[in-house]
Amino acid sequence: MEFRIAQINDDKRGVLTGAFVFSPPPHLPEVVRVLVERFGAENTKLGPHGWAVDSRGLRPRVIEKRGVELWLCFGAEVSFHVLPNTPVRVAIMDSDIEGTEIWPPIPRGKAPPADIPEDDAPWPDPAKTEPAKAEPAKTEPARAEPAKMEPAEAAPVNVAPVAEEKKPAGEDATIIVAPPKVVGPPPRPPPPPPVTPKRGSPLALIAMVLLLLGAAGGAAWWFLRPPPVPPQQDAATPPPVVAADCAGAADVMSGRCTPEKMIALPPGEQTRLAEALLALGERRAGDMAISLLSAAASRHNHPPANYALGRLYDPATFKPGGPLSAANAARALDLFAKAAEAGLADARTAREALVARLKQEAAGSDAAAAERARAALAAAGIP
């Protein structure tokens, strides 16, 4: 059974953001709950309110059949919590249906709604939900405005004593308020003039002797100075130190190499450790290998990590029962292109070979294979 995670861009309601896609359509249990699990973290299971230690899964918003595929559609309750390039395992609870995939670049969207159904309660049908009608605005009767009162003149604050000027009889007296004087700190006294020793005084003789001694010392240092040391060439940058706790796959499987230590490794060491884990052929080792390769590829754009992930997705080198659930030619083309742009010749050769196979399949008689090949080429911008 093939499994992939698809982005939804054509939802007119703006509710659905992506879907878990299974092909051919599997037989689902009576109550469908999807459990999303990530690797290398303390809280690994996605619940109604984000990542948690345990979860009963989430109900899909919509379940629909599109051609030969079954789409379990979700919204922000899932996409808001999963970052792109995060390896996840998706399982339908109470069944043996599951798949592992690297989360595609689905926009996180807004914060998830608060009405996420708990346990077995289904989502409300968005097609039958009528939009809330806006209530007409209530108009209040106009109130008579009170008569405006002229503001009283504000009394002066912190003013100097009032000086009263008397006018001749018959005229109104006018009060004149003088502005307050701003008293600042007293000015600093000027510095005393430099004392110049008089010629012939003992102080002048001492200054002259000190000046001669300083000149003699400078000349002696100039003639007796050590020869200059030739500049040394910059030493080669030492290679990054590999964590002793993450030297091999056994350290990862035993728990000695913790997820925090694996993430802190240089991208080259992450890729080397991932290849060692893939060689074990175990499911848990494969999950950790995918996490390491995804970290090296997404955070550092490491060419060997992109190439290794591309080989896992390439239909020609895809291994059933491996860490990924299904091949994905479009993802392989993208990863091969990133590694080839960085100068990795093997990635360029692998991409050219994959393009040639897809063009051959697109011109073949198998309608389903031809449609998949044309879609992969179109996603890569190849006519």
C-alpha cells in the first residue's frame, strides 16, 4: 500500500490544509482515528492540544475517495503543530494501516480551533454549517448634547510672586505674572593656569634631565630591539570533534546517543550515522536514520544527505519495508537537484536517469503510471 501526505490548496472554506493519502483505498474501521507520531522527542504523539506523551488520535475532518486514492483530510489541528521536513509515522488506530513520510512544506496556518472533538465525536459537516448571520446594528436615539461650558483658565503652577501694576482710576486693574527664573548650578571656576618653571630654577633642570633620559632610552630600545618574528601561516581548520557517545549505530540503539546529541552533530556525521543505521535494516533504526538525514538536509542543505534521501524516494532504489512507506519520484527529483546544484556528480547522474525513466513511463500504455510520471515531471518543472 502506498502512502503520502498531500497539501490541499483548493478548499474554498479555508478549513482543510492537507490529507493523508492511501492507495489503494484500505478498509477502515468503524470509527476512524489517525495517530501522528514523530521521532526523537519527549512528546511524540499528536493530540487535540498539541504534542503529548500519549494520544487517542484525531478524527479526520473529511474522508473522501479521489480516483484510486483515499484522502483523510485534516486542518490546522494537525498542520499547525508539524513543521516541514519532520519525519512522521501516520497510523489508523485499531487497524494495521500505517505509513512513514517526511512532512511536506504545508503552511502551518492559524492556531487550531478550540472545538476539536475528543474521543469518538466526529467533526461537524462543514458543508451543512451555515455561516453566522451578522446582527443588524442597534441604533440608539439621539441624545441632546449638554451645553458646552467654556473651560476655566488654569491657575498658574510654580510661578514667581505676582507683581501688581496699578492703573489710573476708572480702568480695570491688570495682573501681570512674571515668568519664574530658572536657577541653574553655579558656573565652574576656570582651571588654574599651568605653572611654568622659571629658567634656571631647580624644577626646570629636573625636567630637562628627565627629557634627556627618555630620549636616550628610546634610542637604545630602537638599536637593541629583537628581530621581528616572521608571520606564521594559518593552520588548517581542525575537523569537528565527533561526540564520543554517537560514534556508531550501536550508541543510538542503546540510547547513549540521545536525540539532543544527534541534532548537535555536524551534518557530515549525521549522514554517516544515518547510513550506519539504515544498514541495520530495523524499523526503529530506520526511523532515527530518517530523522538524522532530514536534519542534515533541511538545516544545513548537506549535499550527501539530500542525495541519500533522494535515493530512498527514487522508485529505482526504493526498498519496500524500509523506513519510507512508498516511493515518490517528485521528491526524489527535488532532492537530487539540490545535491547536484552543490556539485555532487552522483546526484546529477541519478536525476538524469530518473528523468529519462519518467519520460518513458509518461509515453507508455499504462494510464495510471503515465499520469504519475507526468505529475512528477510537472512538479519538477520538466516538460
